[in-house]
Amino acid sequence: MRLVILGPQGAGKGTQSARIVEKYDIPVIATGDMFRWAISHENEVGQEARDYVRRGRLVPDELTIEIVRGRLSQDDASDGFLLDGFPRTLAQAEALDVILEERGQALDAALAIEVPEEVSLRRLLGRRVCSNCGRNYHLDSPPQDNWTCDRCGGKVERRADDDEEATIRERLKNYHDSTEPLKSYYEERDTLRVIPGEGTMDEVFDRIVAAL
């Protein structure tokens, strides 16, 4: 199963990604993980990526695409994967298709988890994250012991970029502006699967499984 997952912050992508990869026994490959993977390999692409990351600059499409090409050539991705954070642009989506075609493969589905902006906003304003392992919590579903992570015992706190409503709305707008062309691209190829993201985690996951 070769999948791409799309969705604004607050849509529950992280939660659903974890369940998808467990059910289908495929790796989740996130943009940040790919960059770290590339940087850990002492090759030309990894060194170039390290330079951009260290300077806090956006890694250009051409380099990102080469990193994806290398990551998807690894053994654990040979039978499938779930890409999170890539593609972000039409050029990246087209490049992904080329990479897969070179391998005699094709994308099975692009999952777009959709929630109303006010739902995303409410989820993000109430979101809390373990500072140690990154596990997500919410004011409505806190850890069991005084904002201490149930998994690792780390401190659970609010993310700095979840503080301001205006900032969150701007992030959501930027997401929708950049993602609408991607949705059209995958819809034209009959691989887009729109998943309503409201409801319980189980309800949303059941919709994903049914769509696949």
C-alpha cells in the first residue's frame, strides 16, 4: 500500500497515520524524518540538506525530491509507505509519480482528512505535547497524572506555535492555499480519497479503511 496523507494541522493526521502504518505494516515517512535520514548519511545530498537546515532555510524542491527518491529506495519502503508532509507542491507530486514509475509502482491513494477550520482551531488551541517523546494530548483528554506523559514521564505542555489564534488561522490558510491544487491533481488521477475528520478516532479510522 503506497499512500500520501494530507490534512491541516489539527485534523488528526498523526493519530491516524500511526494506526494506518500498524494495520498495513508500512513505514510512515515524514518530511522531517527524511531530512534527518539524509543528513545522517555522509553523501552529497545529505550534506547539502544539512546546510539548508542549519541556516533555517527552506530546502528546495529539487533537493527534497532527491531525498525522497533515496528514502523510498530503502528496503522498508519496498512494499509500501505512508508519506506525510510530501508532496507539498504540484512539482513534488509530479516528481513522486515519476519516482514510482521508475520503480514500476504507482500511488494507491492520497488521503485528505478534512475538518472545518473551527474544529482545527479548537483542537490546536487545546493541544498539549510531551516535550520528551512528542506524544499528543488535549485539554479534553489529558494524561493520567498531572500533565506528565503516560508513555515516558516527560512534561506535557503547550506548543509555542499553538499559542495565538491569529497565527493558527494564518497557518491553516497557508495550508489550504497550497493543498487545493494537490487535491485537484489527485482527483484527476482518481486517487484522491476525502476523509471527514470529525468524530472519534475510531470513526475516522473506519472511514479511512473503507476508502482503501
